[in-house]
Amino acid sequence: MNLTQRQLHMFVTTAALCNISRASEVLCISQPALTRALQEFESQLEAPLFVRSTRKMALTPEGERFLPVARRLLNDLVEAAALVREDASGQRGSVVVAVGEAFGCTVMPVILDAFVKTHPGVRVRVVADNSQGITRAVAQGAVDFGIGSPVGQTAALSFVRLLSAPLGVLAHPQIHRLKATVGVDELGALPLLKEGPDTSIAHVLSTHGSEVVAQMEKGVEVSSLALQLSMARAGVGVAVMSALGASHREAADMRFSLLKPTVEREVFVMRRRDRLLPSAARALKDAILQGLPHVPLHPSIRRAG
């Protein structure tokens, strides 16, 4: 038995009005067409639903029992169709995104503040990791997409560049009076904090063959942007980071000096090439791409597009 939404709608409307003429007007069909459709519906159900007279219609006992079921089925169909439309438009569902700490602390709060208001039916989970971990999570399908610098196995991934952020050093301005730019040869006299080998900063510096990698070896090793900012503020050391990390509000009153020669970290949206993004994930990705130009960041950062 294949009941349609149209059949249920005609039955419920006619049952509510108990008048074939008024029901046909509400349904915008002719009286003969509505009568035939209801008779076919009764034949399909193998039960009479209406008692008919020349002046009005009334529900049979079978019709009385079926009416609340028909209303429930009709409401379920309407709700199901609405859910499908919302899912297809990215208004419902869930999304898991892996981000680097710098991007997560500077860009994502601005993006998500707007996104959760326009997409209240979407559940968002943000996972913080270094770029190697982000690349691995995307490749393994543990997250819908990631935002970071590609580090590791990337053959199965596709990329959309978001921004390029030059590297520099962040220091307490009263302890280390640095100029706007600082040469690599000048860093030897500074107590550089050490970057872990699996971070995007260490990867970029190593790729460029920068002497900064060796210069960081004797420093205190820290594993997060929050620790870098705290240690730099306390004067424990000078943090090597990108202009994206220096866009953190906790860095606003500290001195960020760009490295020369210039070394840049590029940040991408990464996803598996062989998988389509779910609608909710696609909606969040689009919100990031559209919202990024409006996020206040360090002026040295170049945004894609």
C-alpha cells in the first residue's frame, strides 16, 4: 500500500470540513476530482471513510479511527521533508573540524559567533591539534575537514589556500627591544623558545633550511600557543611564531618582529579528495571562506582571494 501526502491531505481536509464543496475550494480542485480521489483512497484502504448524503459528509467509524493516524502521518511527512531540506542546506547536522591553535584562537571565534546564530541546528565540534595531527586526522577521515599547514602524508587530500602568514618573533617589549624586522643572525643573542618537531612552524623553518631551527634547540620547549604567549610575557623566552599566532589578543601589547629573510607559513582548508563534504560541513567551510576577510588579523598576513 502506497499512501501519498496528497491523499492524506485531501482526506484530513475533507474530514475537517465535512463538506465536499468547501473542501474542493480549499484544496483548489474540482468537486468531481476530489470525490473520485477520495473513492480511490477508500478502495485502496479497503474501508469506507465517509458516509455521504446530498447535503453533507460524515466520517464512518473506520474514518474516525483513521483520522488521527492520517494527521500524524501527514505531520511526519511534512516534518521529514523539512528536515531533508534543512540537511541539504546545511541547516542541520553535525561537523567536526580540526584546526591549529593559532587559527582556532584568532579566526574561529569570529566565524563561529556568526555561524551558530545562522545555523542553530548544526552541532559543531572543534578539535585543536598541530599541523601534522590535523593532516593525519583529515587523511584518516576522523574529521570532516581540517585547517592548517600540510605536514605528512597528503596524497589523498585536496587543499584550498586561506592565507599566508610570515614568521617572526614575539617578545616582551620592555625586556627585548626589537625592531620591526629581525635578521636570523640576530636571533642567536635571544633566548628563543623551542618549537616541537611536529609543528607547522618547525616544518616551515626546516623546509627553508633556516638556521632558526638550530638556534631554538637550547630554549625551553613549549607545546602550545598559550604557553608561548605566557612564557614570552613573563620574559622566559622569545617565541617564534607566525603573524597568525601574533594576532592573538594576548599578544596585542607585545612586540612582534618579522624575520628577514622572509619565511611564510601557508594555511589551507584540507579535506579528503575522495569524499564529499556533508552539507553542514560544507556550510561551515563556506562560512570560513566568506568570513575570513572580515576577521581582524596582523597586517602582514595575506589572505587568499
